[in-house]
Amino acid sequence: MRPENNPVGQNSRSFIETARRAQIVASAIEVIAEHGFAGASLARIAEHAGISKGVISYHFTGKDELMEEVVSQVYADTVRYILARMEGQETATALLRTQIIAGAQHMREHRAQVKALGEIFSNLRLPDGRPRYGVAASEELFQSLEHIYRLGQQSGEFRPFDVRVMAVSHLAAMDNMFAYWSAHPEHDLEAHARELADLFEHAVGARKTRS
């Protein structure tokens, strides 16, 4: 047994635990995408990961917490990808288009994640029966989109409008884009994203600057 004040031991445990949690989340995504939310039991996820159900229970208090971690990790990965492509963009118009198009580019390579998120959003409930991921859970996303729209208004690129209305419409359009692609895998997701970027660019009265 390592001494509690051994920093090497602490770092090693932290790395191992982080890797194990990531493994469980990755297996959960694949199982949800294949079997749906109801079919994604902890036993089935454990079998997919090649571990015992007890290992999952060690890292997560139950299925709900694991589902929340799936959402958290998928969103974190997506945000990192989009922000990396936003870096260096000098106009609000370019930021707007990049947010939409880069999001589609990332998710095109992660179809199982799209399907898993759809299943979780539709089925995960709070104790009182309300959806865990309803409109209230999107506040941070609304605010980030508002920032882009407000920046465009301040620079004179965008016309005056209610940034909250535009942010809500923007997020709904992207959610439905991914839902449609999930149901119709033959659909050209990136072409859809470009059309969507055109739509919002025209809606806000932005100058025509294609990324």
C-alpha cells in the first residue's frame, strides 16, 4: 500500500482512474448508439468494455451519473474542436460560420456520439420526471452564441436583433440538423451545415465573407 503522501502514487492512481472512466464512457457511447438508452444496461456496457459491472459501480454511482458523464465528455471534446478552429478568426461572421461548420465536421466523424446524445436527451429524467437535458440545461450554450451575435452587432457586421432569440433558434437548428442526419445517414451533413451557416448569416444581415 502506497503512503498517502506519495505524490507519484497519487498521480498514478489519478491517471489510471481517468483512463478507466474514459474507457467506460467510450463503451457506454457505443452501447447506447447500438441498443438505445433502455438497452444500455450497466451489465451490457461492462461486457462491451471487458470489465466487471463492479468496476463501473466503483467509478459511477449509477446509470444516471454515467449518462451525465457521457454528455459532459462529448460536449467537452466538441467544444475543444470548435474553439481550435475559431482561433485566429477576426470577424463575428467568420466565428458564426465556423461554429456551425466545425461542429458538423467534428460530429461527422463521431456518429455514435450523435446517436448516444439523442438517446440520452430523450430519455434521461430528473427525479420529478422532467427531462434532465431540457432548455434550462442549455443556458451556457445560449450565452456562448449570444457572445458571437453581440460581437457582430458591436462591430457593425450584424443588424440589431434580440440575441437570445437568435441563440435559441441557432441551437435548435443545429440540434435538428444532427437529429436528421442521425435518422438519415446518407444525408450530407457538411452541406447541410454550410446551408445553415448561409441561412443565419443572411438572417443577421452579415456582410458576405465566406470561410
